[in-house]
Amino acid sequence: MVAGQGAKLIGAAVKRKEDPRLITGAGKYTGDVQLSGMTYMAVLRSPHAHAHIRRIDAARALQQPGVLAVLTGQEVEQHCQRQFRLAGVRDGMHTKSRWPMATAVAKYAGEPVAAVLATSSGRAQDALAMIDVDYESLPAVMDLEQAVEGGGTPISANLPLFPRAPRLLHAAFCCLSGHAQARWPSQVRTVDS
């Protein structure tokens, strides 16, 4: 996009090339692909924001017809030589790699804890319901105020808690509000605490 061109597009009707195909039901999605011998994967995700995974029992899921495999984070850790490198890693970042599934601790709600491979999407989804995971819920920080107060449990052993976090957050806010004040002086008000 050329500089200044965005202003011409804001609020303007834009003719989209893909609309007729999608409106008439002729769109193609990955779910529409059918190949010979194709397998399907479904992922079981943690319902907890922070929890120790005591046990994963996938025996019932593995007995279901059409289920080819069940993989847990512990198995990934056992069979892979090293963690997967994260994209966008920069100098000074503490976390440079991680496992694609929770291995011993689920660190966020929705983190994958197991994956099922099956002959159909429905069978993979049904097998998820057969996996029994025993979680021990751990304390979780749920908002910014609680996070900057400190004293909480670090989400990862290699990420230290920062006792200076409130001051750093305040400094970042002051810097941003100063920038906003200079850019939009009539709209920004500074409140001293």
C-alpha cells in the first residue's frame, strides 16, 4: 500500500473479488479437502489458566475404532531431541523455545495437552472425550494489577518475577502518555496519583 492511500480507502466501498464465490457456497476450505488415506487430528486443551498435569490416561481413547494414535506433551518431550524454537526471538528474550504441548504444567487456558490422530474428524473429536486428565490447579494471575503487585508464582521457571515491574510499567505509561500529550494536547489529560 502506498503512503496516503489508506485514507482514500477508509469509509469507501471496496469491491472484493472473493465475495461471489463465498456467497454462492463455492468457497474451498481446508475442511473440504478429501484425500485418499487422509487422517484427522483433534487437540485436547487445558481448561485451566495454570495447572500441574498429574496424569493423562488415554487408554480408552486408543481403544476407539478409527483412532490411530494419541500424543501427549510428555511423549513429545521424550521423543524429540529438543524444544521447538520460537519465531520472532530477539536478543534479551528469556524464552527462545518451548514444547508444542504442555509437558508437566499447563501455563494458559487452552494450551494443548494431548492430540488424537484418527481416520475421521468425528472419531478424533469423540476420542478427546475419552482422555482423562488429572489436573492440580495452581495459582494464576488474572489481571494486570495483580501481575504488577508481585509476589505471584512465575509462569515459567526460566522467567523471573520482576520486583521493578510496577515502576517499569509506570515509566512506560509516562513515556506513552507524554508522546500522546505531544501529539494530541487537547485530548490527553494527565492525572497525578
